[in-house]
Amino acid sequence: MSLKLLIADDEPLARKRIRRLLVDTDYLVCAEAVNGEQVLELAESFKPDIVLLDIRMPGMDGLTAARQLSRNTRPPAIIFTTAYDEYALAAIQASASAYLMKPIEKDDLLQALARSVVTNQAQLARLGALQSGPSEEHGTDFITVESARGNHRIELADVLYARADSKYVTLRHLSGEAVCDLSLRQLEERYSSHFIRIHRNTLINPAYLKALSRIEEGQYLASLRFADEQLPVSRRLLPQVRSALTGNTD
């Protein structure tokens, strides 16, 4: 199921450019706005997952609209799109998931959208945990990996999947691939809120799960956003994969 986007910009050409960048992606533009007041009205009507929000608009500006949206019970993720870099701090204070400078490039937009989806889901999960009481889970939001650039950290929210072969575990993330020193079992145990197992040699980040397809009797493949290949799903783990997919399409 496509994620719904609301585009807010008082320049028609800017809105048209974003629409063009989103062709053949997993995102659906559900509405367009030209000022903050329209953003609030359309967000109430269409319940977008993400709002691409210009800052300088006539009437209510993007920052004010973002602050008001953040008070919703289930607020959309906010990505600011602007030609003015002096608003970066204000954007952070307004709980923006990303801040893109115009002219926007497609790769930058898609990466910002991917991060905003996962970040917003994590924020909602934390909100639910706070409402339910203190959590017993503790951990970090990054993992140290090895790549051609040497050892470095990547955000767990950016990891699409982890796959083991005979020698090591490879993490596929939004910016490429990296080798991880941890085993799949260690990843699964330490970061249970980020991964689910779909096969004896594969963990996925369920936030990126897009579709489940049947190829032969009893054989299924999982498709992830931003990943070209499909991943085998074992019959034993099929119920939890279906459950995760249902959660992504609610």
C-alpha cells in the first residue's frame, strides 16, 4: 500500500517538480496546499503519512503549521523543503524528520522520505510506550559496521535487512551495504524492536516491508521498499511476516 503525501508550497512549479520526482515510487500524493491553513485542513481530511512542507508561504507559514500538526494524536512526519538554510534550527525545534534544500534531487528526497517513515513510526511507538508506562528495553539507535570506508556507525532505522552467509552478516541499508560483526541471533536479540526474522539467514526491518508474493506451493518472497531483490520467507515464519505487512498497511 502506498504511503500518502501532502505537498505544501505556494509555487505551482515546486509542487509539480516534487510530483515528477515521485513518479514510479511507493508514495502517493493525496493533496496539495499553498499555505499553512490549507495544510491543517487537508491533513485533517486526508490523514497523510508525510507532509512535504515549504517554510515561506503566504498566511500561516510552514513552521507554524508543523508545530500545530505535531499536536495531533498521530501526527504525520514532516519534511521541510525550502531555499533558505537559516531555518534549519527552527525546523529541528518543530520536530521535522528532514530538511531539504531546493532544488531537490530525487535521491535526497527518497532517502528523506524513507528516514521520515521509520522515524515517525519510532516516535509513535515511543509515545505509545510512554502512555503505557516505562519500557524495560534499552539500547542504542546505531550499530558499528565495516565497509570500504572502514569502521563507522549507521542508524538502525536506515537498515533494510541483514543476511548471513557462511562467513559474516551483511547489512543492506539506505546508502549501501556493510559487514557486521554480530551474528543474526545477536542482532535479533539486541535490536528486537528493529528487526524480525523471515528466514534462517535473514532479518528485515518491518518498516520497509512492502509486499509478500507467492511463487510456488508453500514458497514466498518478501519485497522491501528501496531494495531491488526479493527475499525468501520460510513457511514457519510466514505468519509473523504477514502480521508485519498488515501492520504496515493499516
